[in-house]
Amino acid sequence: MSRRLTPELIDAPDAPAEELREALGYLRFVNRRLGGTRALLRCLEKWSRRWPRDRPVTLLDVGAGSGDVAQAARAWAAGRGFDLRVTVVDRHEETCRVARERVGGDEGIQVVQADALTLTERFPVGSFDYAHAGLFLHHLHDVEVLTALRVMDRLTRAGVVWCDLVRSPLWEGVVWLSSRGQGEMVRHDAVVSVQAGFTKAEALDRARRLDMTWLRWRREPLLYRFTLAGEKPGAWA
């Protein structure tokens, strides 16, 4: 099953606001119940053993949708005595509007409308401790995936978390069935997202080509998604 990239309706600049909000709500459910949020928190839990307590820890969340994972990470960190500051980035104007509404007055989360591929033009190298991309890189062409990972690498001092979909006919069928009761945007995007997902070999190859061999593959418990994550050599030394 070769990787096939089909434009997702949620990415269209003129996507109907009501349908977009419905799709973002579905993504929040998927992240909360089907492992997306948990995948990031598991990495942060492991790495936080060496975090400083005399300054904030910073996280760049790329292609972050309505900011739900950022909110969960902030709450998790606060419960452990850490000040985690998150910069949420999305290119879509309406998506950023929804994120700002949901974040509300939390000054620890900044929502930025920007193109993930050009973030090094906006932020200096090493601006953040960590970068996270959840269910985002499968939206991109192969060369753009490499660019996005390189941007995340350059902007971070400590580590990277890439969480995405495993491509397979089985999971395409499962997603097709499970999304039948949703609106058109969700039904369409759920299927083409799996078609644009990655195999283990493909994900590891992208890390190798960028000399990010400190990233480690993990198949998530629900099997339809993976994380490629790690801390850089010398992080927090």
C-alpha cells in the first residue's frame, strides 16, 4: 500500500466554519480517547526527571489544531510542579480562532498562525526545549515532511515528538467504518489520513536522512498510530 496524499477538507482555506469546528471536535475526541495526548505525555513524563524547576520548559506544538494537546500538557506539567509554556502553531485562520477561544485566558499557551515549514524565519534556532507534531506530518508531501522535521530539530534544544498514523489497508477499513456517523469532512479526512500515513521503515528513514537517529520508534497500544520521539544527545547536560 503506497503512500497516497489527498488534500484534506480541514486544510481548505475556505472550509465552512461549522464543519471545521465539528472536525476539530472529532480530533479532540481522538486525541483524548485514542492515544494522541497520551503519547506526548508519556514522553514528557520520562524526560521531566531532568527538567529544571527554576525556569519554564517550552514546547512548540506544530499543526496543533484547536490546542487540546497543549492544554493537556500544561495541566499535566502543573500537577507535577513544572511551568510548561506551549506555542501552538497552525496555518489555518479559523483553526487558530477556535484554538484561541478554547485556550481562553491561559497565558502559558500562545497561538500563532504560521506555516510550519517556515518557522525558522519566525523563531531563532533553539527557541524551544521540545517540539511536537501530532497527526500533522501526514498532511505533507515527502519533501515537506523532511523540511518540517528539520525545522523542529533546528528550533529545539532538547527533543522532538512526532506522533502520526500507521498506513495499512486494515486500519483504513477500521477508520472508514468508525467514521460513518460523522460529517462529510470527518468521513473524508479520516480515510485519506490513513492513506497518507507512514510505515515504520519510512518514518525511520526520514530520521536517518536528517541525522536524527536519536529518535526512537514506538507503536502505540491501539496500533493505528506511532510515535517517533527522543531527546538529543546532551539534552539538559
